[in-house]
Amino acid sequence: MATTEERANKRRKTDDALPSALPAIKSSEQLHQKFGYWKSSSSSQLKAALDQFSNFLSQISVSNKTDGEYERGLAILSKYCKEQSSASHDEIDFPDLLAIWSHASETNDESLLASIPSVLAQFYQSIDTSLDLRDFGISLGHSLLKRDQLRLFDKCLSSPRSKQNLIAPALRLLTKLIEFDQGTLANNVFNRRDHLYRRLDDILVRPQTADESPSVAHRSALEFLIANLKYIDNAAKIELITHGSLIYSAIRGLSTEQPDIVCATLRALVDFILDDPNLGGRLKSRCFNSGILTALAKLYAYDRDVPEDDSGLSVRAVLHEVLTKICTSSDIVNPQYGWYPVGVNANVAGNDADMVPLGLDAPYFTDEYAERIPVKNGVLSVFLQTLRPGEDVLHNELILSVFSAAPELVADYFTKRTKFNLQPGDTPLWRGQFAFLFSIVQLSIPENFGWPDVIPQNPPPLSVVIENILPRPLDKSILSKCLLSQDTLLIMSTIRYMTIALQKLKLVLEQVNQATLLSDLWAQASTNLISMFSERFPVLQEVIGTMSDHKERGQIRGTILECIATHYDVLPSKSVVAKFDAAPFLTTAIKNLASQDLDAYAQGALNEQILHLLNIASRSSTTRWWQKPSPEDLSPVTSLLRFCVQSAESSLVKNALSILQDVLVFRGILNASRSLDVLILSLTESKKYQPELATYEFLDNCMTRTMQRPVKYLDRIEIIQDQVSDKAPLSLLTCCVAEQWPFVAKKASDDGVMNIVGWIARFFVAMGQSGENLGVMTALQQEMLNLPDEYAHSKKILTKALEKQQKKPIKLSSPIDAAGGLEAKARSSVVDTVKMAERLFPAKDLDLETIFNQPPPIPQSLTGLFRWEKSDFDTEIQSGRLANLIRCTISPSHEVRIQAFHTLQTVAHSVENSNYSEKTQLYLLLGELSESIRSLILTGSDGGGKTPSFPSHHPPPPPPPSLLSELAIHFLPVLSDPSSPLYSKANEFLLLGPSWTSHRLIPYWTRQTFLTETTSDDTPGTNAQHAEIAWFLDLLITALRTTVDLDLYRRAQVFTGLFSYYVSPASPKETRRRILQLVYRALQIPGGSDTLITRVGVREWLAVARNVRDHSGNGVSRMGKVDVEIRRIIDALSREVMEKCDRDGIAKWEAQRPIDKKKHDAAVVEEMEVDG
């Protein structure tokens, strides 16, 4: 132990041969003396000379170019280089230095073996900017690449990994050779790759050891690789990239390197590979495969210091920039079709006329992408699964960038990562995962859903669409758990997430609805998508319950109200089942907004809440507008009216006035929107009048009474109208005010009476100016003044107020009325929307024949319809063969009708003897049809079943009404499917009697479909009553073929009833479209246009129908948006009506009509001016 300690404490022996300070080089002769006699010099002396030369070169490198020292040093070096240059190609430059290097190799003098390449690298760095030494540098490079020197390089590079002092200088020298003169020698160096690049891959691979300190050799190898990528030509670069795993090895070892070299390497991948236009996309994709991308992504965990370079960016920032550029580059991202997976033909032909229409349930539309989605960007798909967006925000941003560049990968990602292995809670991981999914929902929708150029014929697979709207990791159960949490932040985030999902669904549905003109599949896709969304989305009642649990927290309340309002807007059919009364919340919010001690933030929050509450209240059928929160408060509708009057400058007034118009005008309290303008103006403050609370309480009482008993006041107005002989309309509110005036007059001493009287006078005078029935209003005023003497004081006050107001009436001009009133604003909005649509899709270019499917043609003969023995009737029904036979019974050819009738009896006999499961119902159907048409077809026959012969003067009878045969045809799929909503009603009908009477069929089925409760329950995505009505309308459409059919419809008042149902809030878009199709079918029949004009007023009805707002079938129609598609169809039908009619005959008929033609013409002119 003592010996070891003595050895450790001994001072190292110094070498006296080494000078303590290296003298400066003053001339080239000194260099000749130091290296020219190397054979007689010791290793230490040569090492000292090399160090002295290195210092000399360093001084040249760091000297100022304008300094005299730089010029003197460069002159010495130039002279020495000239003296050391070779005379021919067979010789070498710097023979002394290269000889020393060779000698060091032979003697295994590692010190010299490392010093020579280091000095030569320093030499190239010193002369890099010198044009005088350029040629020498190139010549020296050729000398270094000769066979003898290549062996020296190979020996250094083949040294063990631990001898970095030999490997690093050799690599630095090769790097300087490549970089010299902008890569003049780069290809020469690469051409010696068998010697110089043989060990490069091994050097780049870092050993799996605990020591992760930076390696000099590894850094030099990276610099050498970067120089190669920058300077070698295209062919050499391709070979370098494709050689083994060179790039992969380089990237794997970056985690232990210094930040500057890491950033340089990352930028080189982009600058010299990704951005190189001479490299093909296939090669770049091969270079940046999933393995290399995964290796790059591991650098997100790099935790060393920030590099001190010009950019000042951290390695993570540079890496994120590089990876984002790589993964979104057009060379890496293969062209794809967005939400249309690989193999999907979005323009595949639909059903033929002879095929059973299965819609999206057809085999070629099968959605098999719920578990696996084929994609074109498989490399990126694999790579994205290695990222952890919940743990690293940069992973999150990278994935979102890739999804934006390749939308097909969104659904693919979630088919592989279906759920979170973590319960909702306040943990960093959960917050990160939630933020990731939140960002996914916020991604934009690809144009045309990703299909190039135009929207295709068919929608994308809905399993792909739903993953882009509401990814599966956050399913209904998890969202419900989040709503039940006590964590405020978690609740708000969840509600906001649900709101964004609803808004995205709305955008998707808008695009889908625009494409419904292309094919019926888009309409079916809309319905199915809503069903799929509802399966993943909590029911609205859960959201409402969350607000009830946190109703005292204003911040949460605003977020929840936004979600509820969006739900009512996007999914009105699903929202109708929720029981949410927005009126109390609206009243409270308006009252709080009137407080004077609110800051700007609180006012903004309340304004947002009121806006959402208005949207909810306007769409909810459970809003109790007239229910007072307490006896002292006003009703919600009066509170809203007061808010509009007192806050006329608020941005919310426009929405509030629209709702007031619907509530007051729709319920008959006011006659028209102009009356609402007058009511608001009568309550507006002036210099001499300010309405008080008593006035609003009186108005509230009057409006409530009018709403509760409108018939009472309507009868009263009609009596007065008869008395004054003026049938002009009048708002019911005026009648109620006149009725309630005596109760106010009793309190003549109260201060509030004067204010009420002032308002009554302002209101009545303004209503008279607005165009209301002045005669009835005068009579009502007289009634108010004809009170007993005990009310003398009140009579005097009212008389004075009316006289004063008539002298100075309210001017009907206000910010509300300046644009023409609420009605004008609404109509202007409609016109603007429709005009924009007409510019995009002119109605004159609309082909109704293409939009509306034509009815199935009647076969010209019975070819192929004779043999029915041993028939499979299930197949015959599905294939349409039996339907074709039945349709032959209404053929224009009497011969065909006779043959079809007899064949039909044969078929009935075959059905009776068959094994068909529904043979009883089918036999009854065919038998009853035969009995119904027997007399109509066999008229004039001998009754023996033979074809009758008619004299030339006695034409054969006309075909039976199409309704008989078409009803039987429409029964076929119903009777073969017990799950059909009409199965029970169809069987009941068949048991009514042995034959059918044509003129009784339509009234019977009208009652069964419109007025009778359905016998089956609703199914997901299907309303049973809507399905029955759709079936009946399809029957009417296909059964309308001849003038006989049209006359049958007219006598059954088909069009009158359907026209009324069209404007009903219960009529969905599909039903309205079918009604328009029935009108179109009627117009195709000779004289059909004239019949519709003169018998059912089709022109006037079309003018009304074109202003019906879009709705779902469960809400008030006027609250929806303009349906551009329906509006265009109606305009096209209007043109068709005028083109097909007998204009001279219609003109004569109009001249004889017993109506007020002047008013009608004025209304038409007004409508044309608005639309124009």
C-alpha cells in the first residue's frame, strides 16, 4: 500500500527536449528545416515542429484579412507550398509531410499518425479563402487520394473505436477535402469509398454503453456525412443514401452529441435530401421511412443545453421543424382522397331501373372500415402510432400537421388506437390526451371530403367520417363521466369539446345536404351520420343536468348554454325530447345585465348567455314564455320586449326581435311584424315619456290574456268588423287593451295610471298609422271613452292623451324600421341567400326530369311473363318480375291488358299451391286486384275469357286507373317483410272486402297514413309515421300517369291536403321533396297544368312554398334556414307550370274570377320587387 502511495505522489518526469514555448515561423526556410530533415529528427521533435506549423496555420486563419500579419503569413505559406508542389502527376505535394505520415504508420507512432491529418486539415482551413493557393490545394487533394495515402487513411479509420485520436483527424481531413473550393474534390473523395467509407457506418453507430459522453470520432463522422450530402453529385448522393443504414445510424447516435452538431445534422437532412429537386420522391420516401422517422422522434427527449448558434433554437424546436416539414412534404405524403379510403370509387354507378334500390345498404356501398382502413401513406401511419401526443405537446402538433396534410390518416389512427387506458381526472396525461382529441375535432374538413375537383356521386364511408367528427377514444360513457365530475376545468373542457364536435357535424351536414342533388345516397348518409353521432354523444338531458348541478357558476353556465344551443341548432330532431325551459334563465340573465355594477367581462359573459338562451328558446317547444318566475316579475316574453326597448343599441336586439316576432305574431297577439315595430316604438323613451314598470305589467297582463283566450278577442273583432263594414285585419292585443282599460281606470289616483294612459294613446295612434283596421280601432277607442261617470277623471286623462298624441303622432322611423321592419329584414335575408344560390345554380339550368326519378315504364308486351309454374315468389317479388306483370294490366294496349289479366289469375293459382311463407296475403292481394279490374278490362268480352273483338266504330275500353295496379305493386314488398311499418295496415286492408273501389282508395289511405297512429315503433334513424307517408306519396307519384288518374286525384282533393301538409312544421324535407315530385308528375299529363292552376291554385301555393324555411319535421318551419335545393326546384316548377298551361285559356279564366284582382296583382308585384 505504501509503495502505491509513493508512486502516486511522484512528480512526472519532464522531457527536456521539448521547448517550453514554440517559436514563431518567420520564413519558408524554417519549414524546410523542420520537415526536410525528418529522418534525423526524433518523434518528439517532429511532433513539436508539427505543433509549430499548426500554430502558424491557426494564426493565418484567425488573422484579419486586411492585417499585415495575414499577408506575411500567407506569403510564407505560399512560398513553401510552391517549393513543396509536385512537378508531375506521378509525384505528390508536401512530400516531406506525407513521408512523415507514412513513417509514423510504419513505426506505429500514433502521435505523429494523428498529427499529420490534423495539420493538413488545418492547412485546408487556412487556405480556404485564398485564390492563390486554390490550385495547390486541389493538387494536394489528388496527392492525398493516391493509393499510398489511401492506405494511411484506411489504417486510421480502421483503428479500434477507443482510438478516437486517430479516427477523428482522418475524418476531419476528408471533410476539409470535400468542402474545399465548394466541393471540387467531393466526387474524387467519394470515388475512393472502398477505402474511405468502409468503416463509416461502424463509426456512426454508438455502442450500447453506460457512457453517453460526446465522441470526437462520432462528431467528425457526422460532419463528414453532412459534407458529403452537401457537395457530392446526384448519382453519388443516391448511392450514399441507399447504402446500408448510414442515415439511420447517424440519426440514432445524435442523442449523445452536442446541440450544435445535432441541429446541423437535422437541417442537412432537409436541405440536402428533402429539398433537393434532383432526388425523386420515391428515393426520399425510402430515405425517410418509418424507422428513420421513429429514430428522429426519439430526439424529442433530448435534454442537453441550447446551442449557441445564430438561431438560438433548441434541439427540440429544430427537430420539430424538421419532422413537420418531412412529414408534410409532397414528396413524402402520397396523394390520397381524404375521407375516401383506398379502393373506394366515389363515382360508382347507382341502381339500375331493374334493381331493388338498397341505397347505402347495397353490396358495393358496404362500409367495412370500422376496424381497418387501407391508406396510401402506410409509412406515416406506422410512424404516428409511435408518438405519444398525450405526453408531449410537440408530438401533438406533429400529428395534427400530418393529419392536415393527409386527412385519410385520421380515421386510420383511431382504428388502431381505440381508447385511452386512463380514467378522466386531473392528471397531466389525461389533460394531454384530451387536448389532443380536442385538436382533432378542430381540424378542418377536406374540400369535397378529399375527392379531387368536384363532389363525387357517393358519400364517403360514414365510419371514416364519424372518426373525424367524434373520435372513438372519447365515447359516450367517458363523456358522461366527465360531465358528472366535480372538477370545474374538466367539465368546461368536456362541454367545449362537445360543442366543437356539434359545430363540425353541422359543417359536414351542410356539405352533405348540398350534395343531395347528385344522388339520394347523400340524403341517406345524412340520416345515418346523425344516428352514428348520437351513439357516441351524450343525450342532451345529461348536459342540461350538468347545468342544474352548477347553476350558480356563471362561467360554466355560459359554456353549457352554448352547447345546448348548438345541439338545438344541429340536431333539432334529437333535441325535441329534452325538457329544457330557457325562459327562467333568460329572465334572470336580462335582469342581471340591467345591473349597474358589472365590469366589461361580466357584461360580455351575460351577453353571450342571453344570445345562447335566445337561440334555445326559439327552437325549444318547451319554452314557457308566459310563465312568470315569481308574481312580482314580468313574464319572459315581456322581459325580453323590455330589454329590446331599453337596449336598442345592443347586438342582441336583432335576435331578440326575431323571436318576439315569432312568439307574438305566430300566436296571434299581433297581426304582423309591422305591428311589433309599432309596439316597440310606443314603448321607446322620449323627452316627455318614459314607460314605467306599471305599464309593462299592464302590457304583460294584456298579452297573457290574449294568448290564453284568442278566440274571445277574435270573435269580438269580427263583430266590430261587421258593424263598421271593414274586414281589414287588426291585432288582438288592441282588443284586449280596450277590454282591460276599465280595470286601470278604477285606479285613477295611482301614479302608474298616467304612464299607462300615455302608452295606450301612443300605441293606438301608432297602430292606426301602421295600416291596421282604423275603423275597428276607432270603435275600440270609443268603447274606452264610453265609461260610467264614476270613471270621469280617467276618461278625461285618456281623452286628453289621445288628442295630444294625434296632434303629434309617433314617427314610424327607428333603427328597427329604417331597414323596412323585421319582416323586410327577414325577407331580404331570404332573397340574398336565394339569389346567391341562383347565381351558383341557375334554376333555368335545373333539369327536373333528372332530379325526379321517372316512374317505372309499363312493359310493351308479356315477353318473359308467361311462365309461373314452380316459381320462387320471394325472388319474383324482389326482382320486380311480378310487379311488371301487374303493371301490364294498365298497358295502353288492350291486347296486353287482356293477356296480363288471364296470366294474373294463373299466378294466383300458383301462389295458392306454393310453399311461399306469405302465400295467404299474396293470394288475397292478387285475387282482390283481379276482381277490381275484371269489369274494367273485360268490358265488351263474351265473358268466357276469350279476347273480345270490337267493331271499328266501338273502340276498346280505356285502361283501369293506375292506382289499382300500383297499389298492388306497392303492397308486394310490404307483405313480404313483416318488419315493415305498413305490414299490419296492409293486412287489415286486404280483409276489408273482395275488391277495391278506385275513388275510395285515396281517402282511405290518407286517413291511415296522416290521421291514424302508426302500428309500429320508430327505429334508429327512422320515424314510423314519416315512413308511412313516404310510402303513400311514392304510391301517388307512380300511379299518376293519365288524365283519368289526375281527375281521380282532383276529386279526392289530394293536392289540397298535401299542399297544407307541406307548410306544416311536421313535414320533413324528404316529404316536401316528394310532394313537389307529385306536382311535377301532374304537370307531365296533358292539361295537368291547367287543372292545378284553376282547381288547386298551384301558382299561389308555390309562391308560399318557396318561402318555407328548412326544418327537420319536429320544429317551427319559420325558424330554419332557406333550403336552397327546394327553393330551386320550386322555381323550376313555377316555370314549368307557365310553360305547360294554356295561357289564353288561363287569362280568360282569371278575368272571370270573383276575387279582388287588384289586391292580388299588387301582392304579386310586391313579391316580384322583393325577389328582384
